Amino acid sequence: MAWTKYQLFLAGLMLVTGSINTLSAKWADNFTAEGCGGSQEHSFQHPFLQAVGMFLGEFSCLAAFYLLQCRAARQPDSRPDAQQPFNPLLFLPPALCDMTGTSLMYVALNMTSASSFQMLRGAVIIFTGLFSVAFLGRRLAPSQWLGILATIAGLVVVGLADLMSKHDSQHKLSEVITGDLLIIMAQIIVAIQMVLEEKFVYKHNVHPLRAVGTEGFFGFLILSLLLVPMYYIPAGSFSGNPRGMLEDALDAFCQVGRQPLIALALLGNISSIAFFNFAGISVTKELSATTRMVLDSLRTVVIWALSLALGWEAFHPLQILGFLILLTGTALYNGLHRPLLACLSRGRRPAEEGEHERLLGGGRTSINSAS
């Protein structure tokens, strides 16, 4: 079945905004500017402040949810689905996981390349599968276990590519290894977040946009408050600011004032996360969850290609092999082989209808797949 113009727009919006989200964060990291008090020019390394911006973008999803509710209420032939009452504090534990995992990933992005950052995030499949068996009592299909094994193999290949690549003064080998390990550690926390959402949140039939916005509110509030003690906590070699503290928000604002393009990069990161969440949920509703997974994989290709074109990283052929293995693992775990086999045997995909979601009805997709 041919896609409509609206469906093509949603798919393009998800692909573009998802790519901008990672690339804008890396773009901000590549800038150098003077800090406060006439400090020497140094790199913009403020991962926790960037994480606050990301949660601000997620928080804005609440506005999109209420706009959709108003739009549905004005339509005479339809009405918005009644939202089951729930305690917003249910989102606090997942939001804490999201806050921790996102902060770790922004720290890691300062240390490694954007393409490796995006590829290694595929490790979430491993931990989500194992945790769902241990804590949700699920039984994984043989294809899902194969997907987990393929993902492990892909991660090893991508890690080898990072070890064998040329490293400049900005990304030393020790920093790249640390960054890769931090990304994988962050995926453990993201997997815990997904299990918590599945166990305690989904049963309340909360719309994903509302859930993302609520988690964004908690993450924005808590991490903004934590910036104050971080200003006084020494971080040693992990610090990227002249004072050597865990985070120096004042230094970040001084750098933004001296280099306005940093503000543009941060704005791109904040706005793209909101549009990416909206587009991802809409793609699942209008097309299918499989389409959303394929587009998310294409996002890695776009990020990798643009990083090479911009000279942010060097090409290594092992990355191609690693990406293909990771893509195979993701496809197997998410059951992409089933509709492909059905398409080959029957000439159509009858299972696609079951993957559609109602935009205001709430679905069982991951609440926040972009952070």
C-alpha cells in the first residue's frame, strides 16, 4: 500500500529530527569558547546542562498532548479517549532512570564519536530482554535470543572499530574506551526504565506523549536543582570546565554568550527531542511499529554519513560490519523477519494492522525511545 503525503511527512520528520538530536549535541561539544572570568578558550563540555535541555524538550510533549486533546474534542464525529486517573508520582522512578541514563550518555558523547554513540545504544536490546525475563516473567522467542546474540557480536565489532581507528587530541583512546563503556552502562539503566514503565505505568493506559512529558517534567526539575551541588563537586579528569567541577552551568552560559552558535546547537537539541517523540508515536499509529524501528535504524546511517562528511570522525570498514550485525540483531529481536516472510509468502503483510496505534488511545510502545 502506497504511503500518503502525511505518512511520508511523519517518516521524514522522525528521521530528520532524530538525526538532529544526536548531531546537534555533538556539534555543541565541538565548539570552543572562553568561559567566565576571562578563562582560556576551552571545549563546551557540559553534559548535565545539555541533559536539562533534553528534559525541557520532553516536557514540551505535554503541550503537544493537550493540543491533540483539544483538536479531538472539537471534532464532531469523534471524542478523545477518556484518560484513566493515575498518580503522576508513578513516573518518578522511570524519570530518575531516564535522568541518570541520559546524563551518562551525554558524558559519553564528549568522549566518543556520534556514530559509535548511536550504534552502541543498540545494547539496550540485550538488557531489556534479560530484565523482561527476570522481572516481567516473559519468555523470549528463539529469534529474540538470536537477536540478543547478534547484538552482542555487533557491539564487539563496533568496539574493535573504535580501538583500531585513528584518535586525535580531542578523542584519545582511553577516553573513547571510557565513553563506549559509559554508553553501555547507560543502556542498563534505560532497560530498567523500560521495565518499570511496563510494570507500573502501561497498565494505567497513559498516552505516550503525556508519559514522556511527565517524565520530562520530573527530569527537568530534579536535574536543574542538582546543577547547584554539581557546581561545588570536584570531578578531576572527568570535568570539562576550568574549575574542575562536575558541572559548571555559569561557565556554560558564559561560553554561549561568547559563541552564539552553541545556543543554536542547544536549541536544535531541545526542539528535536520533542518533535522526534511526537513523530515516532505518530509513525507507529499511522504506519507500524516495524516502520518506526526501521526509521530509527536509518537514523544511525544518517548520523554516521554526516559525521564522516563533516570530518568529525574517520572512516573504518569494521563499522559497516558492526552496524549490519546490530541491524540484524534489532530486526530479529523486534520480529521484522515475520512480516518479511509473510510478504514473500503471501504478497502482503496482514500483521501490520495489529501494529497500528491510536494517537490518543495510548499504546504499548516504549514511552521514551529517544533519550
